[in-house]
Amino acid sequence: MTLRIGCIADDFTGGTDVAAAFRRAGLRTALVFGTPDDTTTLPADCDAAVVALKSRSTPADEAVADSLTAQRWLWDKGAAQVYFKYCSTFDSTPQGNIGPVSDALLDAAGGVVTVHCPASPPNGRTVYQGHLFVHDQLLSDSPLRHHPLNPMTDSALVRLLSAQTRYPVGLVDWATVRRGVEAVREAITAHQQAGVRHVVADALTDDDLAVLGAATLELPVVAGAAGLAEGLGHAYPATGPSSVEPKPSEGRAAVLAGSCSARTLEQIGQFYAAGLPSLHLDVLAAATGRDITGEALAWYAEQDPALPVLVYASASPEELAAVQAQLGVAEAAAQVEELLGTLASHLVERGVRRMLVAGGETSGAVTTALGVRAVLVGEEADPGVPWTYATTNSGDLALMLKSGNFGAPDLFTRALTEAK
């Protein structure tokens, strides 16, 4: 088997998002969770493989080491080009990890220049004059600036990336992108000759991302959100999805939510308003030793098996701040991941066969607890939110991993009531 392209994603829902993008571009795609090793296998007919790490908020040296391991594994599978996928809100700090990982991947590949673009137009993320917008607002003015681990208070991508690398950062503006593939290639070459290593590119539409994808097809490392990955995927000859597409399985259905994003809170609200069973987890009580997991499982046992259930630790910004003030940011996150990962394992043992998980860190905790290492990517319920398919010790599982800000407001109810 020879892959057409390999990808390294810095969190699990980001991996799901970019895998869906490659699939939309006509590439048969597999998704691997965690750092791969010699025992990690892929389906025989894959064109693209995505390795989803939990490296967005880890120390930079750990993120670099894990990313280099993934890059070597993808090379061993035949991938000549590696895409580094990060969040469409460029979640990062002045210390990294976008800059350090990009530099390490370039160094290992012998590359001299790469292109960055976090635009994702279907999700309202665009880049203009090097500034990242969320719909009609600068990122720094939007609700998405309130990331619990990496608050984004600046929208200037060249400035943000320059703080994370010792190399020069340049810009390919929208006027150049609109002139087409050759104009972008010429601009990248000019930047390279001037000593610029990282080139931020503007993009307002999917057509712009298609231009950027075609222009970067020969670069050994390219970086950005799922939008540019799809544009790059379209530059490869299409093979189409596998002829045998799995479908969400029969069995009980559950949502596990840890994300505190505005969209996830809206989705929780719609699920509750629909009269479906919902349970909020008391994270502070769990930290004192109370058996919140046991209480949740007892509650689950009382629910109608025909209805999907929702168990969530998500909270408003004010509620989250209060929990973090008592436990600390890291401990609060650890409590949520432990609770939801443990619950996921117990729920699958009790017959859940369709599970929707909201939040990148939560998705990492859930897949780790379930022992899921690789999945086949199937149809999307919403842009960037596909069903994936895995086998666990308790049986086959249809798993949907949702980035906190992704999906329509009715995603929870629609995905789990229609996919029977």
C-alpha cells in the first residue's frame, strides 16, 4: 500500500475534521488515534491516513517528539507529503505548538518553506490580510477567543506565528491568491528566496483553498485547518470512497460532552428542549471523591433504551471559571476527561453502539478509554463531523467525534435519531 498523503492532527476532533475533508476530496481515508508504532495497521485501500495526536496543549518538546514519530510512520507507509493540521482558530500560545512542530517537520523533511492557512469557510473561518476572522468578526473579538486552555486574543497570524519560530514569516495576500495557482507559486518562491520559511496565505472561499492546494502540491510539509487539506486533496487524482460504506449501527445511543464552546452549549440546550434524557456531571463533587460515575450509570439504567441520552460536563464561561478557580485549570480538565472516558467504557459495555463525543480533549479521553486506535471515516452528519467506525472489545461501534464549535445546533438530536 502506498499512501498519497499523510496528515498529523494536533487533537482528536481535529483529526476527524481533516479526515472528513480528505474523504470529501475523493480520497479513501483512515484515522489513527495516538502516536502510531510498528503494530499500528491501516485498511489496505487507503489513499490518506490521518494520525490524530493530543499535542495541541502539551509541552512543545513533547508535541514535537510525537509529531516526528507520526511523520516517520507516515513516511514508512509511503506518504511523500505530510499535512500538519491545527485548529481553524489557530489555538496556540507564544511558546507553541504550531511554530515548533512546523519547524521540526520541515527540518526532518529537508524542506525550506511551508504554507499556513487556517481558513475553513463553511465554518465561518476566513483569512484576509493575514488576519483570522470568525464570520464577520476578528477572532480576537469573537466568542471563540475564550478557549479554556489557549485564549486567542490576537487575530494577526503573521505576528502570532512569528512569536513561535526563529524564522521569518511572510504573507501571500488575497489579491495574489485570486490570480491563481501560478501566481501563488511565484509568491511562495519569492518568499523562499528572501529567507522566509513560513508563509501565511489569505483565503475567503473554498475556491481560494483549491488554488492554494494546487500551488502547494509539491511542498513536503503544508500546514493549516481542514479547509486547505481539502483543497490539497482535490489536487490529487480522486479514487472515491470505499465501495462498501459502513453505516451507524443498531443499538443504544449516547452523547458525551466535555466541550464548553458556545455551539456545544447550544446543542446541549436543543437536546434538553427536545425532552430527551440529559444528565449534568458535578465535576467539583467528583473531585471530592463522590462516585459520580456510579450515579451516572444508575441514571442511565433507568432511561428508555429507545431514546438517546446525553451526559455532559460542559459549562458556561462563568461556571467553568468557578470550577477552575477551585480546582485549577489542569485539574478541572483532568477531572472531566477521567469522568467521561470512564463513562464511555461503561456505556459501551452496557450496549451503546452509537456514540457522539463533543470536545477535542474529551474525544481523546474517550477513544483512549475504549482502546480505539484506528477508524474508517464515513459520511458526515455536518461539515467536519463524520461518522467513524471501530471495533471494541464489546463489539462494533459507530463513533462521532465533534470539535466543540462544529455542527448545527440540532446535531445531537438529528445524528442520533436519524442514524438508526
